[in-house]
Amino acid sequence: MVTFVIQDLIFDVAILGVATAGLLLYLRLVIHEALLAEGAEHEIGPDAPCPECHRIVPTMAFCPACGAARAAASKQGRPRLVGGA
């Protein structure tokens, strides 16, 4: 009787593990598709200096060089560059 109960519990845990893994994989795919759809809406703009690292990078939501949010920087603190240099 005890061996039957233990084998039954192991089988139940294995089934729950497989179901959990399947649901997590499905959730990952749904989130991935949603992020791809939302990412298609964002455009890459012309090159401009990053207000944090001062590198010339494409205008995006985040600086690809340092990772700082471009919208978070104050516009008053940004230095004006004459002649693009």
C-alpha cells in the first residue's frame, strides 16, 4: 500500500511539473510576441549626443551605449553642440 501511494505521488508531481513547464513556456511566448508587437511601434531617429555619456548614438528611448533613458534627462541640462561636434 505504501509503495503504491509513493509511486502515485511521484507520478502526480511529475505531471504537475510538466504542466507547469508547459504553462511557463506558453507565457514566455505570449510575452515575447507582445514585446515584438510593441517594439515595432518605436522608431530609431537621427544620430544625436546622449545627455549622460555624451556619445553620438541614434535617437532611441534608451541610449544603446550606456543604457540611460533619453526622456529622463532634463532638456535644460543638455549642452548645445554647434556644428554637430
